[in-house]
Amino acid sequence: MGVPFIVTAFVMLLLILLYTFEGGVKTIVYTDTLQTTFMLGGLIICIIALLNKMDYGFLEAFSVLKSEGLTRIFNTDIKASGFS
């Protein structure tokens, strides 16, 4: 469309400021909640699509991840290489 980036950025910032001042913090909270809900929904849809593409069920995929050691969140072994 030939519009310079700086003009586009300025207009977007102006719209965000107007939206914030007109709607207040309550509107931002609702918008963020809606955005987070859609992002989590998209994540769940992606996981289901990937599991279907790989012909894994949820429990089967979890057991494969566990056997590879990929389900461990916290490493409490101070002798491990990650503790340097």
C-alpha cells in the first residue's frame, strides 16, 4: 500500500492509546482474557492435530515423552550438567 512503517506504527500506537483511555483498564483485562483464551485454544488444537498426524493418542505420546525424559520439569540433582 506504500505507507511508511513509521506512519503505520504511529497510527497503531495512537489507536491503542485512544482505546485504552476510552475503555479503561477493564477493557484491557477483557481483551487480554479473550486473547489468552484463543491462544490456549489454538495450542490445544495444534497439539491434537500433531498427535493425530503422528498417530499417537494422548497417553501414548505422554509415555513416549516420559521414556525420553522430556516430562521432567525441575532438575534437583546438583551433580547434573545443568547445574554449573
